[in-house]
Amino acid sequence: MKQSELPQREHLPTRAEAAGYLGVSVPTLARWASSGTGPVYYVIGGKARYRLADLDAYLESCRRIVSDPAHSDTMGQARPLTPCRRASATGPTLETPPV
């Protein structure tokens, strides 16, 4: 099969691109990765790469509803900056990309 016949693969953002997409610094994203939090990522050629679907899933896991009664005592107060949940290893966000 010629290279021109190969199916197009989605662009996998670099750590810097992913950090910009999430609105955090590159060191923050790297710290989340080393601590096992933050979005799911791949290591390709020794470099971290992210799928947009995984970044969006991570953002969705960070979503907070202001009217949530469980958080009514903290409404209007600053919350500490902590990474949100990492997508489940058994969830659909860890699909292996086609080779």
C-alpha cells in the first residue's frame, strides 16, 4: 500500500498544544501526567500526544454545576486548583488508534 493510500489520521496535539487547549501551563500538564491525573495521553517517539476527544472528556470531567446543593456552602468562594478526574482506563476514551 502506498503512503498516499493510507487513511488520514487525526492530528494528535503535542503537550504544548494540549496545554493551550486546556488553558493551563505545560509544566502543569506534565505534573498532572506524572501524578496520574489529567487527561489520557499517548507516548509516541518519547513525546506525549493527546487526542482531542480525550481532552474534551477531561474538560467535561471538570465541569461543576453552580446550583449543586452539595457545593452550596462554597458558592462564591475560590476553590483550590486541583486536577480533575482522569478518564477511566476501561472507558471509551482509551481506544487504541488504528495503525
